Amino acid sequence: MTDEDLDLLLADLNADVPDMTDDAYNAGLARLVGRTGSAEDLEPAQPTPRPVLVPASPHADRSPPRRRRVWTVAAAAAAVAAVSAGVIYAVGDNHGQTTPSGTVPTDSPVGSSAPHTPAPTSRAPIRDVTDVAPTTLAVVGSTPTHYAMAPMRFGPIGPMPNHPVNNAGDLAAVVSDLEIPPGAFRFEFSGAWQNGKLTHGVYHWYSSDPAGDWGTQDAPKAGQPAPALRLVKPDSSGRELQQQRLDAIPDDPAGYYEQLRQQFTGKPSGQANAVQTMSGLLYGDAKARATIFRTLGYFDSVTVRTDQRNPDGRIATAITVNDGHIYLELYIDPATGRLIGRRSSELGPAREVTTEALVPTMGAFPK
């Protein structure tokens, strides 16, 4: 294979790879160091020094071939994936019970119309995943941190297999919805921490009445008074858009699989892209989530592991896609089929968490 042939194969990747600048390099490295370093590591007056590269030949000052730059970026992305705990999303409900997991302290993170054939109902034997080993990445200024990561698997979306190839579809049998009793509210908190400090936090209270008021309040930061509770009207346009996305999901996995295959046709990481899309729809009702889980069962890049722990320590089923660039792990409550956690390799806040619970009145917090 010639350089030209390889460049053609990697054309899509090359189009998405920006040129590396000193500012982008220092900003990205500062984020990584900030995962485990101190707040002083990110002060503008103390920029992280860029390594000095020693040319290996008199021609080393030439721009490297595009394929080398692509693989360098891919290797860096894989390294970032190893720091998958850098961004953590945790979502959970206690079904009306006041448990410790519902407590939110302020100083710690709490359609396609194309014809298709029905999915096969029989299934081939599926072995449990056992080839998972801890991955270690040493970050400058920190001690090595161990994460049990799923094996790397990747590929485009091909024809639908004749049988499920993983156990994700088992979750379809347990899906249920969180019902808000009349007069009660669904409390939700979302926040982000960096270097041990709360950088963003918001409380929400959602009513079961679509015409009623909702409440929102910024979370107080250390040493500052609590902001006032604000009443807001539900965003009807946003809810309608979300419902349209859910309504576009076909009723059977074969139809949804074909819809995703057409959406991501020609994408070398089509399976990972499809999993990302489905993860954004797991807030939907039980019917939509059941179809999503059954469809995930036909993606051979997906790893399913039972008896895992989500970021706040609860038992969960982990659904993971790892293509060396995208690392996304979804934690599902094995009793309800609800999303209770998320781990991603994306650069961003060091810790980002969401939690939810039922409360009797607006402005009330879980006990």
C-alpha cells in the first residue's frame, strides 16, 4: 500500500484533525495535569512547559506526512481514554426512598421508513467478557491511576447479524419509568468539580404537571450565600424536540439498526458513533429504552459487563464502546433499565455528576 492509498483511506479522519498549536497543546496538557494536580498547576502565570523535540535528521523540521499526524493524534486520544474517570456523569433515582445516595452536599460531587425485516428472536450462546485488564497511565505530577477498561473494538456498521452478539438486550426485560405522583417533584442536581472546587452546580425541581411551574436554583459555592430559588416555565419546544427524537425510534431493533446504519454509512467508527447517539436517548421512556437495549445487542463493538460499579458505587451493568478514540461507558440499573452513570474520555471538567430523586415539594432536598 502506498502513502497515497493510505491517505485516501484516512481522508475522513484527516478532515477532522485540526492543526496543533502551542496554545491548544498547553491548554490540553493543562487539563490533563489538572485531573490530579493542584490548582496552582493551571495558573496562567505558570504555563506547562512543552517538551523539546530533538530532530532525528537534518530534515526533521519538515512537516510530517499526514498519516503520521493522524496516528499521533489517535495515539494521544487512546491515552486520554485511559483517563476515563476524568469526566464522570452519574444519574440515579431512589424511587421515592430517601437514601444516602440521594443526599447532595455542596462540597462533594454527588426515523427511517425503509422496509426491514423483524429481528430474529432466537439467540446464539454468548460468553461473558473476561478479557478486561486494568490500564495504567502515568500523568506528569501524579501517581499512576488504574482503571478497568473494556477491550478496544471498532468498525463501521455492517449488515445486521442473525443473532445478538452481546447481552445488552437482556436489559429490555426490566425497563421501567420513574413516575412523579401528583403534587410531588423530581429533584435533580448537576454539577462539575475541578481541582476539588465546585465550578458549576444547579438544582432543578420538575413537576408532573406540564403546565405548572418548575424551579431552579444555583448551587452555593464555598463561602457564598445560597442564591434564590427561581420559578421557570417548562420549555415546551425543547420537550417537543426530545419527544420527536424518541418517536423516530422504530418499534423493533431491526428497523432501528437499519436507521443507524444509514445514518452512519461510510464512517470507520460508525458503531461508536451510533452508541453515542443512543446514549443521548436513554432519558426516554421504557419503550424507547427497551428498543435501544435490544439494538445494542447487535453491535459487535459493544462490551457488556454485569456486576460493575457506577461512579457513586451502586451495582450496575456497564455497556461500553472503546474504539481507541471514543471511550464511552454507560452504567445501567439492572433492576430498572435506567441510566445511573456515565464515564467518558472527553476533555472537560474533572468530575461532572447528576443525581435525581423524588421530593414532596418544590425547594425540598433529598434527606
